[in-house]
Amino acid sequence: MPDWRLTVRHGSEVESRRFKDLEGAVTEMERQAREFAAEPPLGEVSMLGDWTAEDRIHARLQIARDLLRGPAAGVDVRGDGRIVPYRGRALRRELGPTGGSVFDAVREALR
């Protein structure tokens, strides 16, 4: 079974860790995403348009099998504290409700 890589982007910091199984990677993603969501909300920014806290990405956490190929999915922690699941790499698609948590949606997208 291939390793899973969790990449965490928070501000200018990027951290990457490997996990032997998907469950370990998702558990760590959930722990870190909840910590980021609990931080104070981001303010509004006016730069080439107006960006509210809900428009801004506070942190992006992504799980993939390798750097360039294979499935990828993760969550964006928005500036207002919402955690939004997505699938894909450069062309991300927001995942809709699955009946479970946003982290369940990530698990399903990677299976």
C-alpha cells in the first residue's frame, strides 16, 4: 500500500508529512484543521477587489499519494473558521455534503 502525504499550507509556512495509511493522514488533517479554525478570524482585504473573511483561505491541508499523480483531496480552512472539503490538485472542486463530516468527504474522495 502506498504512503499518503499530508501537505499543510498556513500563511507562508508549508509542512509535509508522510503516513502509512489514509486514516492516519485524515486524523492528523482533522486535528490541524480544527486548530486553524479556532484561530481568530481573518479581516477583510481590499486588493484587486474586496475579499471578506469567508472568501479568504486561512490554511489549506491536502492529502495525496504522491506529488504529481494519483488522487488528491483536502480541506480549506476559510478566514471565518469554516472548513470546506475539496478534491483535486490545481483544479479543485468543492465536495458536497456526504451525510458525514467534511473529513468523511475527504476519505471518500481518496478511496
